[in-house]
Amino acid sequence: MRTVSDANPISADEIRELAERRFGDMVKGVVDLRRGLMVLDADLHADQEAELLAGGSAQEDLWGINLYPGLPEPDWLEFDSMINLRPSFGNRSRGVDDPGTRDRIAALVKRLVRR
């Protein structure tokens, strides 16, 4: 897994390499909106979520995403993960139901990924 932050951003080429090694065209990631972090490159979003929780993240700040480096913006960012299914936090789907939260996730990804 790779942790991405403002101090340690990632390039689109690096994401492409991660995708090719694991799923071919996609990289799974989990973002922490409060801490401004993103963990990439694991078989399961749950593994990335567990790493962030162990490092001090709060559950309500974590969202699962998929990145498709071969697609143009905004199509390359997908909001789809089982960890997003959290009715107790008001999210009743595998996506991200709140448009404001989706916007915050997209802004964080844009800041951390050099495209």
C-alpha cells in the first residue's frame, strides 16, 4: 500500500503502474478527508481502511474510491466501495450519497495526484 499526502503526492504515471500490477486499469483507494490522506494499492478497500484507522483516522472521515488512470477527468474517479455503505452515518449506498462529500473527495484527489 502507498500513503499519499501533500508531502508525498503521486503522479498519474505512478498510478498507472500500480493499476497495471494489480487490476489492470484501476487502483483502489481510501481517502481521509480530515487528515488529507489517501491510501492506494490494495486488493480490498477494507485493508486500506484498517491501515488508516490504525494510524489515527476516524471512520466518518474515510471513503472508498477507485481511480482509472486511463480515463479523462472527471470520469477517472469512481465512488464505489463496500466501506461507503454506512447507514449510521447517513450513507445508504456503496457510492457517496452527499454531493458535498463527493466534491471534497474529488478536490483532495486532485490535490494529491499530479496529472
